[in-house]
Amino acid sequence: MKLIDRMLLSELLVPFLVGTVAVVLMLIGNMLFFYAEQFFAMGAPVVAIAQMIIYHTPFLLVLTLPVGTALAVSLAVNRLARDSEIVALRSAGASLRRIFLPLMVVGILVSVVNFWLEESVVPRAERQFRRVRDRIFLMQTAPLFRSNVVFRMREYAFYIGLVERTEGNRAELRDVQVWEMPVSGYPRTILAPRAVYDDGIWRFYDAQIHIYGKDGFAIDAHTAGEITINLRTALEELISPPSPEETNAAELRRQALELQRAGLPATRLWVGYHFKYSIPFACAVFALCSAPLALRFARAGSFMGVLLAIILVFLFWNTLLLARLLGNHGFLPPVVSAWAPNVLFALGGAFMLWRSE
């Protein structure tokens, strides 16, 4: 049986690599086409575009590895069935479960790798992707500072009374208030009639500083000529919160628990948290479903293997999107909405395998 396992694994390798790379390139092309007009209009440098592609590829891989698994298993089983090799193996006493066992193991291993990408690589890569993208589309135009809005960055909270002028990475501001909550030491506020933001550097002019003790009473107040706060944070971090793709499961769970303790709804965060686990393990589900499905329709030709994989992926992702929509709106519990597509298709694959036996 070890010879059979090696034969099946060799059949999987090429279609898995080709299918995964082809789908990733197709998604990259779709992304470039989506941003093409902005690239040309703003004269985006080629290096920045290449960085966008590199940083966004791990996220695309998380979506593509299940597709590559479905294509590889479908094509491998289709080829073995058309050449009657599966019939020969069954005649020798091997069950379909044993024949397909290496395919299931590969599906599980790819799921583990996919989960590692989702948790360890994608959040950091997506943060870099957003920084590069927003520097192209936001930093070359007027910064999106808004008047009468409070926003937070690190241990500071900022209030801008009036955005007077913006140019590139520079913004001239009026009536600015800053609340600083340091980890140690005393909190303080800065009140400045005029301030300038310049690519992460904040300068406050004619500022008044109020320092407060732990009891909440002011212990010092004085006027300073100029105060500088060096944050060197890209402007996009001020105006757009992290997306779920930039957050791992532990951080999503922490955010959801904080919202719950505050009495606020956290349904969407819990849905995203459970999908962080369910989507990577779609690879194992596709391995289980694709094998008996490809075996049943193998006589229709090799093209049928590709077609079945495409149909299976289409049905699964649309079921997943519907489940996520129902979970986000509270019609399904978060854990059910995340795992229902996996369970549904896994049961279908197990049933087809049982019938094929």
C-alpha cells in the first residue's frame, strides 16, 4: 500500500501546484484590473505595485489552497479511474477508504498549513498591504482629517476643531486637543490653537499643558511654546481601523469579549472569529468531497475533473457566504454559521464515499 500512497501523492503534486498558482495569478490580475485606473491616474511606482502583490498574496493563498486541493484531488482520481487503476486496486482487496486515505491526509495537512498562514502570516502581510495601498491612494491626495472628530492612536486621543489646509502628508489644524494616557506616570492634556501634522510628526504651537494626578485633579498647568509628538505612523492608520484580515483569531476574540463586557453587540466579531478556523479547514472538506465525486463521473473525460472541482468550489463558497450573512444578522449562532458549510459538505462527501463502496 505504500507504493499506492506514493503513486497517489505523485498524481496530486502537479495539479495542486498548477491549480493553486493559476488561481492566485487570476486573483492578482483581478486586483490589478480593479486598481488599474487609480494606478495610471496617480502614477503609482512599479515598486509599490509589486509590494502590494507580494503582501496580498498570502491572503489570496488562504482562499486558493482549498481550490487547489479540490482541483488536484479531482484530476488525480479522474485520471486513475479512467485508466482503471482504481478498479485494479479494488480487485486486489483495497477499499476506497484506504485508496483515498492519502488524499484525506494531504487535505488535512494543507488545512494545517492554511491555518498557519491565516494566523501567522496574513495579518502582518495585510497590514503592510494596506499601508502600501493607502500611501498610493490617500497620501498622494489631501489627508482625510475631519473637523470635530475624535480619533485615537496608541496612547493618545486627538480632537481637531478645524482642518485648515491639507497638502500631501501635511495638514494644518486649528483648536486641537490631545489626551495622553501613558502606561506609567501622570496623564496630561494638550490644548493648542494651532497644530501641524507632517508625516507622523505632530507639532503644537502656543500649547497649554495640564497634568493630572491619579485622583483626577490637576497638579500642574503651564504654557509651552512648541510641543512635538513623534508617532511616525502612516496617515491611513488614523483614518481606517484594522480589517478582520489584519487580525488573528486571538485578537478577534479579545475584541469580542471587550464589546460584550461593555454591553455592545459582538456578533460580527464572533462570526469572524469562528471563520478564522473554518475557512482553512475547507481544504480537508474538499479532499473528502472531490474524490468520490470525481470517481462517479470519471468516464466523462479528464475535463470533467476540472468542471466538477469548479462546481464544487462555487457551491461551497456561495453556501459559506450565505451562512456568514445569516450569522452576521443573528439568524444563526456564530459557530453554526462558520462550521455549517464544512459539516454539510463533509457529510455529503462521506455519504458519496459510502455509496461508492
